[in-house]
Amino acid sequence: MELHYTGTRNADEKVTASQAILKGLAKDGGLFVPTEIPTLDIDLDTLAGMRYQETAYAVMSRFLTDFTEEELKRCIDAAYDDKFDTEEIAPLVQAKDACYLELFHGSTIAFKDMALSILPHLLITAAKKNHVTNEIVILTATSGDTGKAALAGFADVKGTKIIVFYPKDGVSPIQKRQMVTQKGENTLVVGIAGNFDQAQTGVKQMFSDAALAEEMAVAGYQFSSANSINIGRLVPQIVYYVYAYARLYKKGVIAKGEQINVTVPTGNFGNILAAYYAKQMGLPIAKLICASNENKALSDFFGSGAYDKNRDFILTSSPSMDILISSNLERLIYHIAGNDAEKNRSFMQSLSSTGRYEITAEMKAQLSDFYGNYATEEETMQTIRALYEQTGYVIDTHTAVAACVYEKYRKETHDVQTKTIIASTASPFKFTRSVVHAIDPNACGSMTDFELVDVLSRLAHVEVPAAIASIRDAKTLHEGVCETDGMESVVRKFLHI
């Protein structure tokens, strides 16, 4: 049975999986969602015996139904290969009261690799299936990690170009260096004088600009997205929650059918939405614990039912979560509104015009599977230090936000029995200064972030990842900066239109 996708703001827009991946965003700015959530009708004993690649096919084949078995397996095998530094792809590490699902073993040492390693292959395959002759222009805003992972995935991929906008003062020095040293004739990286929300808004405006789309088509181009607004990013993320559950069962940590909690640090809501979809497929997840940093629009939403972006934007030590407009939340709103595109559209119009919306009591009742809370900067640092002192295990700032919120959940609910996975979304080496300072406030001194890499390596008893070693002395190739209202001009210049 073929699964179709529809726009969250227009019930009449229906496309295949490959078309949804190609488009990235619906015509009216809405997001593509599956018309139904498929069931994961595979016995757990069978799942427990699968390699990551086999699990990926089992999950993704149920969502991407217009891809043939050969096409999808070819994409999976090309993505999950030796660019990951562990055969498990996404290993689990027990530390203190939780299992940390390490999602940072790919080539850019962040969880974005899990999906962005396969997206280029899905996109090129989708283009061939739909007889697309235009060159695909990947237009992406990043809060730190998506940019590099997308650049690494699409660099020099025939038939594509990739343009990444990032907040020039809102990413870590290592995140920035990873992006601005990116090679590839088809790549462009530009810092904006603004924050991630402004970058993301600028990208969305270009996607929904019909006149720009027409000009691009004449010039032989069309936009697509590598952000988690693209369903081709979201579906691969469902895989690692299924894989993690099966691994816990295989190791005897949980019994068959036993429920687990999943804790996810999130700003744009994509990573935890993938866990929600896994639960809807039938994975035995009890609570979806949504962890925010001080930009806590999401945790406030789960507490009150009101989403309000009208607040100060705070730069934190977990910059990939410094987001006030959580794009993927729209997909959840659509689902709890009864898959009602018109109802969802009114909420999004309110967000656009007033900066806020409030869901109904009936909708809020459907959020009982979620728990939301946040961690302050001080709490984040304390969590890194405490876990290191108690176990020797080192986590990054984003993962620390999740670990802190999980502790708050345990204290609030007294749920200390349910086994819990914490999504560990980035290597601590991406945020060396913050992590080293958290462990030993006197260790940083006047050292640079790259000098601190060696300090962290000694503290954690872990080798410096290749992704960091390779950029220490790499040449800066992208120096562009623009104002937020100059993003379209940058795109036009790069494409010569």
C-alpha cells in the first residue's frame, strides 16, 4: 500500500514520499506529514537480530513507499558505512540512571549525520524517479550542526548546490570552523547578522516565493531543504529509536513489550517528533521528555498549551537549541488537531501575526505523553560536572540539558523505575570550552578552543575525533556575511539569476 503525504496547512496538497522529499516544504509554507502512521509489524526478536542498516530499511520502507527495495537499500548502504566510527552506528552507553544513545559517531560528530548522511541519496533518487532535470538547490538555515552535516553530505554531489545560512555570533567556534572550511565547488556558507530564527524565517520566505521559484526554474534550478522540515530528514531519525529499543531488549535490559522513556534535547522539535512517530508506529514508549535550554518556548508550551515566541532570545552554551520558533512542532499541532489542516493553518497564522497561539483543552489533553522542562546554564554545567565526577563519562552541553531535565522529571513524578534513553546529540568535542569549564573551571585559562580539545581528550580518555583533527589547520573557504534582509540577494548572486 502506497503511503502519501499531505500539507499541514492544505488538505488538498497530496504528494508521494519522493515528491515530498524533493519539495522539502509545501507550497503555502506548511510541512509534509504522512496521511497515516504505518505500523511497525515486525516481531521484536526479529528486530533484535538486525544490524542498523536492516532496521533502517524495516522502518523507512514503511514511510517511503514509492522507493523500490533496491533504491532504498542502495541509499541506506551508501549512508551508513565506514564514515561512522562504530559498527553499531548508534551505540548505547549506560551511565548513572539512564542509557545514553550516542548519535554523534558520524563524520561531523552530531546527530544530524544520522539523517543527513542519507538525505542526499534519497534526494537524487527522488529526482530521477520524478524525471527532474533542474539542478537541486539545497537551501538551509542552521543553528550549528545541520549546516556542517548537510554540507558534508551534499559537497560535490552532481546535480546539486547547497547554501547554508548560520547566525554568525550564535554558534560555537568549532561549529563555525567546521562550516567555513567546507570544500566543494557547489557549496556556499554565509553568516547572518541575526539569530537562527531570523535565518530560518528568511529561508522559509524564499521557499514560498512563487516569483523566485519561477525565475529559478527558467535558470534550471529548484529549491529543496536539508532542515528537519524535510520529511526525508525526519523519517531516518525514527530509525534510531527503534534500533535502541531492540538493542535494550537484546541486552536483557528490558523485557519484550516493556515501556521506556525517551528524553531528547530539542529546539526545532524534529528529533523528539521522530520519537513520537516511533511511538505512533507501536514502539513501547511511555513518556516523551522534551528538554529545553533557557530558550524555553517548548517547555512553556507543554506546561500551558500556549506557544509564545514573544520573549528575549538567549545565547546559551547549547546553541543548536537556541530557537524560539520550533518548526516541527507544527506537525504535532496538525496531528492533535485531528489532522485538520484548516485548524492548524489558523494557529500558524496567529503565530505569524501575533507571535503566539494557544491550543484547545481537547488538544492539550492529547499531550499527556509529553513532559516538558528546561535547564538553566548553571544547571547544565552542574550536570556535566556531576556525571563526570560520578562516572567518568563526558557529555556535551545539549545532552546535559536532557540529563538535567530527566532528573527533574524523576523528582517531579517519582518515576524512577522506567528505563530511560537520553538522546546524546553531539560529541563534547564540539563544545570544548563549555565542557572543559564545566568539569574544571580553572582548566581553560587563555587557551583556544582547539587547544582545549587536547585537554578534553585527556579528561575523557577519548581520542580526538577525526572531524576535529581535520579542521585544526584547514583553510577558511567561506567568509561571507550578510544582513537578514540580504539573504535572497546572496542566493541570487550564487546562482547567477
